[in-house]
Amino acid sequence: MRYAWIDMATTERVDAQQELARFQRDTDYFLAHHDELLREYPDHWVAIYEGRVIVAAEFDALLARLSEAGVPAGRAYIQPLKQKPDILIV
């Protein structure tokens, strides 16, 4: 049995297994290139979608760039590239 959903932003039918596999590839790309991305874009936001890298200094700017590129933000792998990690006190 295959599962799918409708992406509400694009009304595109999305195959769940294919989408999870693509997201895993994008995650793997980020992890494999993290140090390189951090050197090139310190303290920026990065999005990976289908192997494409989109970067911006601010989160809102990243969302705008994703939209301009036709990339659905809700399906992209998005992470901050921070030189110093946030410290959480719980």
C-alpha cells in the first residue's frame, strides 16, 4: 500500500515514500556538507531541496528566496548555520 497527501500550498499530490526518501537525501547532503556550508555562510539560514542549496542571512529572507525559486518551504530541509550553538538552560 502506498500513501500520499495533497500539498496544500501547491495542490500537488505527494507520494509519501518518495517524499521521505527525498527529504532523507537532502538531510544527508546537509550533514555531509555542514562544515563547508558553515565556512561559506556562517550565521546564515540554509535550505536544501532536491540537492539545491538556498541561503539567506535571515529566516524571512530565506522563505522569500524559497518562494522565488518555486521551492515549497514546508518540504525543504531548513537549518541555521551557527558558529556558536545556542545554550539552553532547562
